Amino acid sequence: MLRKFRVKINEKEYLVEMEEIGAPAPTAAPAAAPVVEQAAPAAPVTPSPVSGTVVSGETIEAPMPGNILDVMVKVGDTVSVEQPLLVLEAMKMENEIVAPKAGKVVAVYVTKGTAIDVGEPMITIE
């Protein structure tokens, strides 16, 4: 999947396109796989339009681990392609995460100041 990032270095902005390579495709667990039960970790609060509903749409996941510096949209906002959604700080660089498509924000899973890991959901656009 090709993703675009706006990177600022020494007060000069660059538009960088990155392709995710080698990401494992989701697969079903084999039928013979042993089941190990573990205590579920405490889940973070997930704001969504209606509590307990399944959110559909395209979910934007964290491309790298980092800290959320700013969230520029909220549930219900209409966004356009390439519109900035949030700022993710990773390796002392501020990465602006933009909308991959136009639509309506149906869920925001992060808040300003929180840490996030690769692949964690950030925003869902329908």
C-alpha cells in the first residue's frame, strides 16, 4: 500500500511516498493450532459514533510507532483526499498523516499525547 507523508526538514517541506513492503497478510489460524488463553490487556478507550457499534469503512493504521502530537479531525467531520488528519511524531520527526480518500470520519481511536505502535488503528473514514 502506497502512503504519502509530508516531512519538514530545516524548515523545508518534502512530500514523501512510501510503500509498505513485506507486511504480513491477515490469515486464518490453522484448525490444529493450540489455543492458549491469556488475560486480555486493558483496552484503550475507543471513541466511536455510537458505543458498541461495529465501525465500517477504511481504517488508517499507524505506519510506525510514535506519539500523537495533534488530532485535526473528530467523528462526523467530512474530509477530502490528502487532507491532514493527525500529526505522528516518530524518531524526532513530525509526520502528517493524511486522508487516503474522501469521506466522513466515523471513528477516532487516538488522542493527543498518546503513544501508538505500528498497525494500531488511528482513524476510520467511511
